[in-house]
Amino acid sequence: MTRSVYANCTVTDLERAEGWYTRLFGREPDARPMAGLLEWHLGEASGVQVWSEPERAGHSTVVLRESDLDSAADQIRQAGIEHDGPQPGGGARILLLLDPDGNRVVLTGS
């Protein structure tokens, strides 16, 4: 039985990605389980992994549900990550972000 899930983004430069995801989540990684892998735990059974795999980098998409999308958008902009603000999308509102390798991080919520 599945007990947890981690979304994964592949990157070319782990140090650069660590800086970007640290700004996104507002904190350093929660774990470094092995060389080339960073983890941010977003709940008891979920999180985001950032993995150094240059040949696959830039083709990942992660969708994160936010309780307050406007507040999240403001915090992310204040952290130095530029974006176009929340937009309508698929029956909800979304905030599309691109990490330095072009991976999509989509925040959704009200």
C-alpha cells in the first residue's frame, strides 16, 4: 500500500536549483537522502524532490495546492521569484512558475 508521494524535478545544477527551491519554499531542504538529491517535506506523506540528472532536466511538472494562492504569489515574488500572477486555469486559478531549468511548478488554489 502506498504511504507517501514525492514529486520529482530533475535539474542540471543542484546548487542553483537548491537556491531557487529554497526561495520557493522559504526554507532549506529538509533532507539530503543521497548525493544529488534534495527533499522538501510538505506534509506527513508528501514532498518535492530535486534530483541532479542533467540529461532529463527541464521536463518535470509539479502541481502544488495552496490554501491562499494570492498570499503564496506575494510571498514568492518577495522571495525574488518573478511570475505573471495567478491566472484562470482548468476550473481553478493557477500560478505558473519555471525553475532555472524550465521545470514547471504550478500552484493551484483559490
